Amino acid sequence: MSLTSNEAALVAAFEACTLPGEQFHHREHLLVAWAYMREAPFLDAAMRYVGALRRYAASLGAAEKYHETVTLAFLALVHERLPGSSDSFSAFLERYPELLDGKGLLRASGYDDARLASDVARRGFVLPALQGT
């Protein structure tokens, strides 16, 4: 199944950097990630998403808001839930509502606030902390 017309319009506006920042929240990040992950292998989709998100953030004058670890971790979390998922984004979120709890899901995946707040995690991908470290 393809994207709805509203979903396709949001993805297109995101890619064209014409989507107002106040209309691009966590759910919209997930929608674009879900759309990209359905179209291409993980690495190809991730590279496309990272490039588009960096351009979009820069267009809003917010390039410093881009966070490599959060971005790649969420792309992986979306990707691992795709097999056996429904054809619609709304059904995908109904099946995996934990994706909507951004910070909570990252914490459950082993990321603590201090690790994510580091410049190293912002600039490059870091794995979650090992248990007990």
C-alpha cells in the first residue's frame, strides 16, 4: 500500500524543506522514517533520511538540533518493527505505540540521559550503555 495523499504531501514538504517546523514533531519524524524504510534497504533509507533531516533542520536555522544517535537509533527501531507490520502508518503505530514515547523507548533500549546529552552522541552514533557500566 502506498502513502495516503496527506502522508505523501508531508514527506514531499519535508524533503523540499517547505514544511513549517511547528508541523514536524516526533510522529512526523516517524512517518518519514517509516516511509523511507519501506522503500529501501536500511542503510540506503538511513542515508536518505539523515541527509534530508540535516537539510531540513538547516533550512529552519536549527542545524544544531540534529542528533545522530537519536536519529539512527529511531531509524533502527522503526526498521526492526517493519516485518509483519500493516500497510498503513496508523496501523503501524497502533501495533507499536511504544514508538510514540521517544525518550522512554530510548531509555528502555539502554540509552540514559547523560549518554544522549553528550556531544559525542550528538555528532556521531553511539551504542547504548552496556548493563552495569
